[in-house]
Amino acid sequence: MDIQRLILFTGLALVLVLIWQAWIEYDGKQQPIETVAERADQGGSDQNQAVSARPGSSVQPEQDVPSAPASPDKPATQAPVLLASALASTNTVTVETDLVRAQIDTYGGDLRHLELLTYPVTLDQPDQSFSLLHDKGADIFVIQGGLLGVQADLPNHHTPYTSERRNYLLMPGTDSIEAVLEWQGPENVVYRKVYTFKRDSYYIAVRYEVTNNGSTPWQGYIYNQILRTEVKTKSSGLGFFGRLPSYTGGVIYTPEDKYQKIDFDDMREANLARSTPTGWVAMLQHYFVGALLPRGGTAYEFYSNVTARDSQPRYHIGYKSVEPTVVPPGEKGELSARFYVGPKEQHRLVEVDQQLELTVDYGWLTPVSSPLFWLLTNINKVVGNWGVSIILLTLLVKLVFYPLSAASYKSMARMKNLQPRMKTLKERFGDDKQKFQQAMMEVYKKEKINPFGSCLPIVIQIPVFIALYWVLLESVELRQAPFALWIKDLSSQDPYYVLPLLMGASMFGQTLLNPTPVDPMQKNLMMAMPVVFTVFFLWFPAGLVLYWLVNNILSITQQWVITRKIKAAGG
């Protein structure tokens, strides 16, 4: 196989890889909405999702009650679920900090709504904050929680709490603020559900304070869960070229199995039941995450469940403790946990040593993407512009691979000088490709040219390119990050397609510097590659196109200088 053909196959392989990644997302979004019959075939009726009622109680179809542990030392395996067709609501308690505006419903004490005050929905709507949690409409994303036990009713996500205040505001000079909900339980037990929000943080602490004024020991278990609906986004624009793949669904992390995706299909097929000493549970979407972080020192069971299968499926993923907390009579006890609800800012995700940074999913090229992001971030700390940072990162990558690139361009320059001899060989052997290839390789050997050496920069550049593709796609730090002039968002496509057209022109210029294939078909394919890449890159993030454009310009400059030196030396 000659060098031109290898270059062609390498370029086409890159295009196919990117098309395949985009098609996976597009195909997933185009799946038809399941019918009731199809859901029944997959998971049966909701009968197996119902929870066990406590002795002496009844469960109506419109209600759900968290299941109680089978005994004080062994909780039931059934998870708390929700069977209602709509989320009930009473009063809301609003908490506002420097980063978030949250709403807690006194019905169940759920975290129902959360706006990210420093993240606009779009650049055109800078005053409209992005809403990550919401309890209305088709797209539901809320965090619920409560306590489980074998004795009388314990507070769960249907408990009617009360609150003395309806609004909490983090005042200047204050590092944290607490929102308090209260409930008077049976047997003289008083419960307080306390949310703690901190300044400059997306971590939220929640604790249950149990005051046992009764005559018998109290014991219970904590659970927290995320309720989410799946919204299938309709395709728009030019088919799957307008879609960039990004995972939406559940994930868990355990020390044994590490990072594992539990998508909506997995939840429909079977309930999750995983015992673990630590870890976390989360729901991901593009750029943002809602994660449940259990406290250490006890064991947990991670679970998932699907309800309302016959209408709009609701997906529940969460955890519950399997070791009871005991509060003696006349004393106070506490059960606590933490949430992370916000953008996938990596410097915040690593604040806790629980591998939460894995929610920034770069895929199989994480070993390449992570160092690239680290380097890009540190460059940006100096220059303060992500577009300039991408340009400088490209320059550094070119410097690292300079020896390989220089050897490659020298080989290509010498091969270009041999084009007249290659044309003569082609005319001599005609259609006998085998003899032509043998004669061509003899010429290369005689002239001490390695035809495959010029492929190394291209082959090496492919994983770097795809790794940067995932960095630009997954890193929320580049969301709505401006560069210059009309480029207001490096994570979105160039609105005027200027960068893709310039990139295509640079590819065409680079093609002219390369040896011209003797085979007319290969020659046509080489000339068509800039057009193919230009069309495909029209819908790519502007930051990625900027990287490729700068890389091409640097390559052209390097190749032109080396070619002139070789010509001047008569090589």
C-alpha cells in the first residue's frame, strides 16, 4: 500500500469515526415512543413496582409510601417509589446564595427547583438563569429523601413539613445558610430536616435531626433518590450532523465496580440493587449533574426503579442505608448526606475524594483528554481567553510532535521530487499494479525514503483530535465561552461558517504541498477530502474547528519551510 492510499484511508477513518459517534446519538434520539404494550413486554405491569404497606395501613393507587425495613438489622430490598401521576405540592421555601436559587417544597421536603445563577440559558438571554432541577412539565428532575423504619410513620418524601420562614438569603459576609423544615411525628418524636447551602459552592448538605422524647429507642435508615423523566429531543437541522453525542442518564460509582452508567433502558429492563460501603449515585446531562453523596462510616444499597410505566415513565435512582441509626429515649440523633447539584466544573468536583470528577465523561480517550484539559485550563489562567488557549495548546502539541512532523515532511518533499519518475514507472507498467508497486518501493529504497514515515503525524493527530473533541463537548468551562468577533460560544458551531471554510481552504493548500498520487482515482479522492471535511465540520464546535485550522496553518508553514530547504539543497 503506497503512502497516498494510506493517507486517504486514515482521513476517511477519522471521518467515519466521527460520523459513527454522531449517528449513535442521532439514532438514540430518533427511537419512537414506546407503546403501553411494548412497556408491558419489557417490564410487566406496575404491580411488581408497588411497595409493601406497613401493618395496619393501606396504600391507594395515587400514593406511594417508602417501604419499611423487614427488621431493625435488615432493611427490605424494595426501594421507595412514587406512583402519583403528578408531583403533589404545598408551600415552597426559597433559598438563594451567590450561585444558586433553590426551592424546597414543604410537601416531602423535596429539592424541587434549582437555578444556576451564573449560567444563562443562552447568550441571547443573559438574565434567564439555567434551571437544572424542575418539577413541572414533561422534564422532571427533583431530589427526594426521607427516613425508613419499622416503628410508626417516619418522615418521607410525602410528609407535610412546616417551616417558619419562606425565604432564605445568604447575606454578605456569611459563609452558609440553613433552611429548616419540621415535623411532629408519633410517639413524641420531633424531626427537623435541615438543608445547608454554602457560599461559592454547589454542594448541599442535608441532615435529619431526630429528637426522641418517647420512652423507647428510635431507630431508622436514611434514603435519598433522584426522580427523573426521559425527554426524547426531536432532531432538528440537517439530520445527525446537527447532533453531538452527550450522555443523559444515571450513573453510579462504587469502589468495586468503579464508574458505571445506568441508562434509562437499563432501568426499564431491571431494578438496580447494589450493596456498597461507599460511592455515589447521580443523574447526568450535558454539562450538568445531580449527585447524591452518602456519608461514610456505614453501608448502603444503591437502587433504581421505574414507575408510571403506562403513561410517562419516571425513573428513580438512589441509595438507602442498611445499618440503623439508634437514638435512645430522651436523646437526639442525626442522619446526614450531601448532594452536588450544578455544573460539571472539574475543580469543584475534585473537592471531595469520591471520584466525582468521573462524571465528566471523555470516553475511552480519557487518558488523552484529561491532560489536554488540564493543560488548556492552565493556559487559560494566564491568557484569559479560551480561543487563544486553544491556539496556544495547538502550538504546544505541534512542538511536542515536531521531530516526527519534520521527518514526515522531509519524506513527503523527497517523494514529491520523485513524481516525474513515478509517472514514468506508471506508464511503463501500465495496469500491472503489482510490478508498479515493486518498482516504486525499489526507488524509495534506493533514495532512502520511508513512505510510511509521513503518515505518523496524521495517525498520531487522530486520537489527539478526537480527545480534544470530547474536551470541547464535555467541559462546561467552555460552554458559552467567547473567542473574538462573531465567535461568541466556542462550544457551538460557527454561525457564519467562516472557520469551517477557512479550515477547508487550509486543507486544500496542504493537499497541494503533498505528493500528487499517480493513480487518477487516488488523486481525485485526495482533492475531495478538503470538501468532505469542510461539509462535516460545518456543524462542529467552533473551538474544535479553530484547533484544526490552526493545526493546518502550522503544518503548512512547517512543510513549506522544509520543502524549500530540501529544494535548495538539491535533495
